[in-house]
Amino acid sequence: MKICVTSQGADPSAAVDSRFGRCPYFLIYDDDAETFTAIDNANNMNAAGGAGVQSASRVAEQGVDWVVSGHIGPKAMAVLDAAGLKVAVGAEGTVADAIAALKAGGLQQVHEADRPQHW
């Protein structure tokens, strides 16, 4: 299983970023290999528009099963849903904390955005 977490830094001790489309990094955890890969999201952090959709498309290309974030908007949610990815929101603490919470059942799959467009 691969889990993508929105992050403020490039390692698992970094804080979860509450924003999906404009987070600085996506950290992808491969549960089988127990490895992390950092994906720089600088292109979308300061985008004039479309950050959520572009970020969601990029994440979907990584072959992840889950996306974990603090929050997610409707356009990004639509792209992730269309790609068949599971999404959990409400993550807090570090990236490692968020992964542990997901694996322990503390974060649940959502089917709708929890933030309005252009949050």
C-alpha cells in the first residue's frame, strides 16, 4: 500500500500541511518497502489557479492508494475520486503520526471535500 501525505517538509518528521493543493511537499510512504519519497510541490504552491487539480493529477500519477491531508477542496477531490484513490482528511501532527493514525483506523475515508473551492 502507498500512502501520500501533504507535508510541510521533505521527511516523515515534518508537520502535516493542512492544504492539499498548495502544500510544499507530498510524502509518499510505501508500506511494503517501508520507504518515503518526497515530491516537491513548489510549482503549485504559488499557482494563480488550478493548484488542487494539478496537484491531484500529479499525486494520481504516483500510484498511491491513499491521500491523507488536513483538508481538501472539491476540485482536487473530484480528480482523486475519478482516479480511484481513497482520501482521508483531518490529519494532524507529523507525517509519521498521520500514517500511524490511518493504519490504526483513526482517519477514515471521506467521499466529499471538507473545504470550499479557493479556500
